[in-house]
Amino acid sequence: MKGITLAYDHNPAPRVNMGIQLLKQALQDSGYDVFEEAVSWTWDSYRSIAGRKLFVGNRSESQFLQQLEERDVLLYHTEPPEGEGFYAVSCPGNMVAVSGGNDSGVLYGCLELAERIRTAGLLPEDIAYGDAPRFALRGPAIGLQKTTVEPPRQTYEYPLTPGRFPWFYDRGLWLDFLDMMLEQRCNIFYLWTGHPFSSLVRLEDYPEALEVTEEEFALNVETFRWLTEEADKRGIWVVLKFYNIHIPLPFAEKHGLKLHQPKPLPLTSDYYKKSISAFVQSFPNVGLMVCLGEALQGQIYGVEWFNETIIAGVLEGLKDLNVKEKPPIILRSHAIEPQKVIEAALPLYPNLFTEAKYNGESLTTYTPRGKWKDIHNRLGSMKTVHIVNVHILANLEPFRYGSPSFIQKSMQAAKYRLKANGLHLYPLFFWDWPFAPDKVEPRLRQLDRDWIWFASWFRYAWNPDREPQAERQYWIGVLGQRYGSFEAGEAILDAYDASGECAPKLLRRFGITEGNRQTMSLGMTMSQLTNPDRHMPWADLWESQAPQGERLEDYITRELAGEAHIGETPPEIIADAKRHASDAVRAIERAQCSVTSNLDEFQRLASDMYALQHMVEVYVQKVQAAMLILTYKHTVHGEFFNGLDLLEQAAMHLETGLESYRELTRITEQTYLFANSMQTPQRKVPVRNGLEFGHWKQCLPIYETELNQFKLHLEELKAGTLPEALQNLKEPIVPYREVHFKLLSDDAELFRVEKGTHVFTDGDIHIVSCAEELNGLTGIRFGQMEAGLKGITLDIELEQPSQVLIGYFNNKDQQWLQAPSLEENTHADDMGGYAPVLRKGLRLYAYPSVNVHAFNYEAGRHTLDFGRGAYLILGIVPIDQVMRPRDVEHKNDGVDTLDWLYE
């Protein structure tokens, strides 16, 4: 038995004690007899202790380490450890010292040394190794969310109860999760919910705000306090994320308020300030993550709400507490520009952070650029720590993803291209935590299934600049140990890296959005590929979250015109994706004969590789069909009986693609419960409603019908017959019916929507032309300057359920109100109106064109307050008014789009 003295200063902090226990266990497992002792050693006394010695301490607090440094006994060949940095070194006198920059640094130094002891089976005789994280914050996000909504509550709103979230009370699960984070050297995790305070604090002034029973409340407080203490031992901050301004259902009902408030009220401000104060008093070592977008009109009220309510509540809660470090407050830059909020808040509260999405709500590239790169750079240049949020992985769901190469380059991009200093990582299947989507009983845990996802991101959050060849050998070793042999590890790594390129490349060139309203693995319709404007594409996808390149129609028009191409092209991308998918399958088949352990999981991984190959083939064939159809569109010039050979070739590709989709469906019927974790109406691509169309078997009939319609119309054209859609081009346009309403605001007036009428009360901007549907309706006009600078509030009274027609200007300038977007607001479609009913339905003199949206309102009095930005109210029509969506200028719904080929 080898003996060793494991020494440390008296009264070690919880994190230091955790490190000591990790070292003690590693030494005992390696055959050492460990004598653990709190000591008061000095530079000239430690040698008197017989045998080998191991001392661990915080160099900013340990007098012993400071004495050794002063006498040049403890020297550093790297930067001296600061913060979470550490240094492990062999010292004269038969002693190894672990010196940490702070308590977390000690913990990480102990963790490093314990790993080396386990690997070698002994304490190193000679060591001089220092390390420190390159990113200040590193950790995962967990959602207190469910896959569907619970009416009358809305998205994100779930009181914390054992019935809703049994896993939250599972301490074994939490310990596994926290130990994984410690192993990966995470120092934070983010717990996401809509409004947590109604489950975790009780207020004397607002007893109605408590949304759980007294027993549930006591259990919540006990569990959350235990969780934060266990996290703190491991050097992990718990950060609670919430939305503004969300209020509890019983509180809203008592006070006659909506669940989501767009601007502060004295009542909601007082409630929130007291809730946050009480929360901080109860949980002083928990940070807060604040979303000022979505419900709150953050551009107008963000500074006021953040400073006067949130920070004021935190400071009030801290007033009588003696905390070592103020809790972090993270401002999420979602649907707002956060700079002015941070600038106003820093003098009040210095421990502020900012956060923004890395590739939106997908993983698309390690070379982000454009507007979003600029946003990150601005945030990264502020006097705060800036965090990248690897958000909902809508293009990776539901398959396994573990490409260390792609992830390492992404973390390098986060540091060097985006100037970030923190990582906020979503699980691969966020909304259904802790379960993976695999069709397995008992359900797999994401923590176990997606171990390589977490391990890769956090390894490169600690240090993204590791040497690639050394990293390849590292991951071969890790995978080889997991699956039984070096050969298996090498082949599986090749499969992960090859498959990791497929979904990012396909989405960034052909997708509608990088947001979670698109589930990429379920495919896309031909209309979405050949006529994306109809489906409200999100330009950030290809302008920011992709390398330079061409969309499908851009490519075809350049090709036909003989123009030079720029960046990635559709043919190059589908060739790349096909090659990557084939390489992944070949690699996983190469591994088959070498795998000797974790066989069931290997078979599930192999199944994913085959499923991905079929998914890629679906896109390859449909993109080839789309290029032929777009070539037909741009060469026949409306003479639809010409060029039918192009459509015949397209039909062959669609047939092949459908066969691959059938095979994809066959595989996933056996392996997956659903394709996307958020099964709500916000999912719109390829088919609206993620609950009804959440699996390939539910989408397959859509694609079968699409092909049948295409073949039917092709046969009609070949027979010299115009399809019905072309025969009905003269379908009459019917004017909308008007309903009576009352305008109750004094600073606005009614006007008749028709050519020549002024649309604002200030200036002389008049209507040049309008859609026939709008002509003669009664609109409401107000001051453009007031709306553009401050926003305007209008009160109206409706005699019956109605649709209010709102006109949004086709311009991104801040003076114009922007249409609701599901990329920025999950509730953007709650009242209808998400998609325009009339694109370019109004033309004004010298102003941008106007898209018209219709929003549903019940009978009664309503306050219209959409935030800052000018817009138009162009009439109020019955709730049952039939509206045929169209582009008044016939650019995305006319026969030339060829959508009639598939419908």
C-alpha cells in the first residue's frame, strides 16, 4: 500500500472540499493509503511530514502557497493561475501542489490531477502543468417546458409541479447531470421557464400569485435550494431564465389582465420587483437571465423595466445579505437591441452579461457573417461578458449529432468571429428533457444518448484551439474505449464528422428559416423550394447564418444568363451532402465488425446514419427537380406547353426522392417517437402544426399527394389541356365586407381607403393604388411621427368578432413597425395575422409598399398598442370574411410561380 498525506488549509470552501474528495477517491482507487488533513504548514515546516505529500489550495487565500511563491519554491512556467485557472507542480520536499486562482480553480486542478492519477494508476512523480478556460462561462440550458401548450396558459407557462415535471424532483438525475458538468468543467447552467416566481416565492402582498399548492411550494423550495447547493459545490452557477412581462394565471384573472403584458404597469412592476427581491433573498447564489423581447415591447420599455424593476428587485433582495459575489444577470438580446439597456444598467449593477443566438435556432455554419456577426461583435465589445447561445437545433432534430471537428470550428468562430466569451448550449431535443426521442422503453435520457454532444461543446469551450490531429487521436481514444476497440473508435469518429456536415449545409442553402418553425428532417414541399417567398423565408438564414452563396432561383437565373456564380451553389451543396452521407454510412459499416461494447447504442447510431442518408437523398432529388422546374419557368415564358421534357425529368427525380422518403419513414417508424421536440402550431415547415405532423409517417401522404398532382398536371399539359388552375385565372376578386366599429381615441381619425387619400394625420402621403379588396373600407389614421418615435395607443370598440387589417411597410428601417415573426416571438401567430393576406396590397406616394395582415379580435373594447413604429389600419372586417391570400403584383402567387403544378 502506498501512503500519502492529502493536505489543505483549514475550513476549505465547498468547491475546494469537492476537489479534495475527487483526489482522495482517485488516489484510493489507485491503491494509495490516504491520510487527509487540514494543516497549517509553513514554508519551513512542510518538509518535516514524512512520505509523499499533496497540498491543494487557493493561492489568493492560502498563506502556505503564498510563502512558497515568495521564496521561489513554487514557480510557474505559464501565467500564474487566476480565476478558474490552476497549476499542478512537483515541489522540493516530495510534495505535489495544486494551486488554484480561486476556489473553482482549485476544483479544476484537483479534477485534472485526479484524471491523471486514474489514467496512470499513480500520482505523477514529475508534473508542471497549468491550464485555464478560454471562455468565461460554459454550460447547458435545461427547459422547464413541455412539448405542448396548456390552455388557457400560453407557450412557456408551466407552474412547477411533480405532475408536470417529475424529473425536476429526481435528485439522482440531477447528480448525474451535475457530475457530467463538473467532468466537462462547466461553471453555469441555465434553467429556462416562462415565469418561475409563482412556483418558488410566496408574497404577502400578492397571495393570489402563487400557482402551486402549499405542499408543492414547500417541495419546490426544498428541491431548488438543494440543487443550487449541489451545483455550487461543483463550481456551477444556476441561472434562472424568465420572460417579460409574463404574469401568473390567477394573478392575471384577479386583476383582469392578459397573461403577457407589452408594457409596464404600476401593478406588474410592483409584483415583479417584490417577486425578484423575495427570490434573491431565498436563493442568493442563483443568477437571472432576462428576456426583454417577445411579450414586452423592449425597444420602448426595456431600460425602464430592466433598471427600475429587475435590477431594483435584485438589489433590494441583496440589501441585507453578505454574499461573496453578486449573482449574474444575463440580458438576452432576443427581439431587442440591448446596447442602450446595458449602458444604462452598468452603473447600477456591474455583474452583467449579454447573450445572442449563434446560428439562430439551428446549427448551420462555423463562419457566421452579416448582420448577426455585427450584432455579436457589438455586444462582445461592451464592458460585459458576451455569450453565444447554441439554441433549438431545429435542423438536427431528432438524430444524434457528434462531429467534434464541426463543433471545434464553431467554438473558434464564437471566440474569433463573434468576439464571445461564453457558451450557452441547448440539448439536442430541448422541449422534452430529460428524454431522448428514440422509440425505446424505458425512454433514453438525453444526458446518456447525447454524451458526445455535451462533451464536444464543453471541451472546446474550455479551449477551442487544441491541435486538430491531437484532437482526432483524443476522440478516437474516447470512442474506442466506449465501443470496444481503436478501429471502432476511428470509424465512428469518421461517421460523426461526415454526417455532421449534412444538415448544416442543406438548411443554409435551401431552408425557409434557421428558426424552429421549420423541422428540416421532415423535408420540404416543392412550393417551399421553388417559391419560398410564399412561405415567408427568413433572410438571416442565408445572409448571416451561411457562407456566401446562391439560393435556388438566383442560381438558375444566373446560369441561364451565363453570369458568374458566387459562393456556394445548389449543385455543389447537394453533391457535398450526398458525399458526406455516403462517407458516414461507409464509416459506420466499417465500424460494425470492430464494436464489442455498447452494441445496442451502436445499432441506434448506425440507424441514424442510414436515416440521414435517406433524408439527404430526399433533398438531393427534390433540389434537382426544383432546378429543372425553375429552368422551365424561366425558359417557357408562360407558354406552358413548351419544355415539357424538363418537367418529365423533374418527375423522375421526385419519384426517386419519394422512394427515399418512404424508406426514411420505414426506418423512423421503428426508431423515433417524433421528429421535433416542440409540437405546437409554431411549427409550419414543411406542414403547419407540429403535433399533427410531427413524424415522417404523418408527412408522407403530403408528399405522395404532391407527386400525384405533379404527374396529373404534367399529363394534362402533354395532352394539350390547361390544368384547372390555369383555366381559372379570371376568378373575380371580391371586395371585403366592412363592419361597424367605434374609434374611442381623440388623437386619431377615420378615413376612407381609396386612391388619393392621406393615410397619416401629419404630412401629405397619399394612396397611389390599393388592392380591390381594400377599396372603400374605413381605416384609422394617426400621426406618423408620433408612431415612429414613441409608438401610439388606440382604443376601439367592436360590435362583433372581427379582423383588424394592419398594413406593414416593406422596409426594415426602425421608423416602421415590423410584422410579427415566429423567429422572434413564439406568440406571433396567436391572433392570426402571421402571414400577409395581401402582399404589396397598398402603394403610397414615395413610400415603401405595404403588406396587409388580418388579426382576430373578439367583440368589445380593445387597446391597440403594437410598440414603436409607423403602420396603417386599413379597415375592420367580419371574422368570417374569406380572404384569398395573394400578391397584388403577382410575384409569388400567380401562375408563373408554378405552384399549380403541385397543388
